[in-house]
Amino acid sequence: MFKKILIANRSEIAVRVIRACREMGIKSVAVYSDADRESRHISMADEAVCIGPGPSKLSYLDQEAVLTAAQMTGADAIHPGYGFLSENADFAEACAKRGIVFIGPPPEASRKLGFKSAGKAVAIAANVPVVPGTQGDVEAGVDIARVAADIGYPVLIKASAGGGGKGMRVVRQASELKPQLEAAAAEAKAAFGDGSVFIEKLLERPRHVEIQIAADKHGEVVAFPERDCTVQRRHQKLVEESPSPALTPDIRRDMQAAAVRLAKSAGYQNVGTVEFLYQDGKFYFIEVNARLQVEHPVTEAVAGVDLMELMIRIAAGERLPFGQERASEIRCHAIEHRINAEDPDNNFMPCPGRIEELELPGGAGVRVDTHAYPGYTIPSYYDSMIAKLIVSAADRPTALRRALRALGELKVRGVKTTAGLHAKIVAHPVFMAGDFDTHFIEKTKLLDKEDAHG
Ligand code: MV4
């Protein structure tokens, strides 16, 4: 097992890694930017190294600075968390070159799956259902009008590189196809340095359902119960829950089997997530997230596993400690709320600044993952998530009541947060009924200063 892990990240996920290290008897090294001198991951780690100024490009994304810190402190592995360098295959390779273990998938696997059209090709080869559309990227010189007509309108143009909905365009009629294709390609080129796009049939009312997998270095792969991340705003997830209120045991089993086939076919190792869209009883692969995600605690609660410990053990070469039957067990219902320092009544404007007072919820079935504390100043350089509230209970109605209770206990003074919005979501009849799609937030009047239009 590793003796010392450097955490190439900040915020609640750095705290999460440090806690796992301590429980496993592994020393931890925090890295931090000048803007994060007061952050909790620094005081919690065994050692801390400043790696640069506030802007991420000059610190958390500076591969040389991170690798030098690891060598200076004698760390034998690097945990990348999520975001930053977590899905950077070049960084994983650079770690290996210096004899440091990258705690994540091998670079070849993330390269194969990082490009969405390539990931889709892997899925097709593994007999995993995908949304009907072009086989690979739209090539110069093809008759796109014919291609789109064959798929059938409405269609969706997607960028092959990157994510977050950038370069995505809905096209409902042939006359819009060419200009939208050009706009999508230009947007993708500007955002990701790559203008490749592909075309799919548009699903009008999908849910976002994803399968957590774990794959050891000995060829074993297991799939856990799904997470439903349908409640999003502008491609930012707000609420994640497990199990999905929409899935049947048969669909769940098929989705898990599909995720395992895909992981095996790609030679995937370590933990990861296979994302699907789900509509009208059918699921379609969309992409793989080659990292441990923000919403992993939902699965930790439902499956009764420590995914952070598991990923460290897998990286150290250990075998999966259980098989598919154990991984499939559903022990409770869990819901996560992402609490952001943002003003929902002002277009979700980020609210950096000093947290004057902070009271965190607790009690049975309540977990809070945060780096915040009373007096902590949220820097303006990074994302605005300040805490994750995860509740678990025997069934969904009980979990919803517990979520409302816990959200009520949360008190943040000094900055605006999304906590009140979460209470409105949980109490909304459509959310309570579990019958919603990806348009729920935009179609539902939850905010004070907006008109419902659905
Ligand atoms: C789609 C779709 C409808 N049809 N693909 C959004 C981000 C990317 N990960 C996939 N996305 C979508 N792909 C087809 N063929 C609708 C979305 C989508 C969406 C998906 C999941 C959660 C929220 C969403 C919000 C808008 C659009």
C-alpha cells in the first residue's frame, strides 16, 4: 500500500481524500494556491505545499508544480480528485514517467473514452445501446442534409471534445441544419481547440441516469446501483439520488450489465461512471466520466461502500473485495444536494466572500462533505460549491422528509446560497412524485424572480 499520497486538488474533495488516507494509515500531502491559504484541506493534511497563485492555470493545473511537490515530499501516489487534472491522460502519463502512481484510470483508457464520438464507437462495439445518429464525427464532404433526414428531425448536434453542453445545438428543420452545424463547430473549436461534431436523434424528455463502476487491475469489473442526476440547471447538477425513481429492477440490471461490458471492452481500470440517457423504458449510452465524481457519496450510502478507499486500493493493485451480487445490493435511498455560494434570485451569480456564520445539519442519515467553516472566505477563482448534503433513509419519501429537515438546519450567513432552492425542489409535487425530466428546473417556477414557461 502507498505510504504517502499527494492530493492535487482543493475544497471538499481534498478533505475527502485526506480522511480516507488517515483511515488507511497513509500520510497525506495537500497542495494549495495563494488564494487557498485558509482552506481546510491544508490544516487537515500531514503536510502542505504552496504550488502557485490563485488562478488554476498557475497552480492546480500546473502539472510541473504538482509533480515537483510530489517528488519534494516523497509521495508515492497522486490523487487528482475531480476537475483540474483528473481526466488529463498526459498528466497520468507524466506521473508514471516519474515513478508516481496516478490514482485513476490508465491514460490509454481515458484517451479512448474522453472523445465522445470515440466512446460511442467503443459502446457500439460492446453491444451497448447508443442514441441513433452518425457513426463518428461529421466528415467534410458528406451530405449532411441526407444524414439528418435519415436520422429524422429533430436532431441534436454535439461536440466530440469536452462537455458541459458546449457546442450542443438542437435542429428541428432542414433549413437550420447548416448554420447550426457551423455554429456548433465554431463554439467547440473555441472552447476545446477541436471543432469535431456528431449528430444524434434528439430525445425530448430524457432522464440522466449513470452507473458507477469499479474495475481492478486483474480484469474484474462491478457495477453499483444507478444515480439519477436529472435535476440540473445549465448542465450543472443540483440534486442526485439513488436509486432512480424511474428505473425498474430489470432496466437496472441491463444498465449495469451494459456498463460492465463497456468498461471491459475499453480496458478501463479504477472507478468511473458510465452515463446514460433514459426515456420511455429505454436507455442510451452517452459518455464515460473517468474519475470519481462529486456525487459519489450517494452510491457510498446506497451500496454501503467506501469508493475513495476502493479507488486507492485498486490503484495499489488490490483485487476488488466483492463481486457483482454484493455491488448490486440497495441498502437505502440517498439524495445529495449541492450547496453553492450563488444567488438563485440573481441568475445564480456566484457569491464569493466571508462565511460569517455556519451551522451544519446532523443527526441520523445525514452526511455533510465540506471544506467550509465559520469565518472561511470563499475565493473567487474556483467553482462555487461550498458543501454537499447527503441524506439517506429506508425509502424515498422518508429521505425527502429528512432532506427538508436537514436543509432547514443548515444556516449560512455572509454569503447567499442555493439551500433555499433545494428546499423548494424537494417540496415540489413533481419532484416528490419522481416524474420529471431534464427540463424540470427551467419549466418549473421555483425562483422568486422568474416566470414559469412550461
Ligand atoms: C442529449 C439530450 C437529448 N437527446 N442527447 C447534455 C450534456 C451531455 N452530457 C448530454 N446532454 C444531452 N444529450 C440526445 N440525443 C439531452 C441532453 C441534455 C441533458 C442531459 C442530461 C442532463 C441534463 C440535460 C440538459 C439538457 C440537455
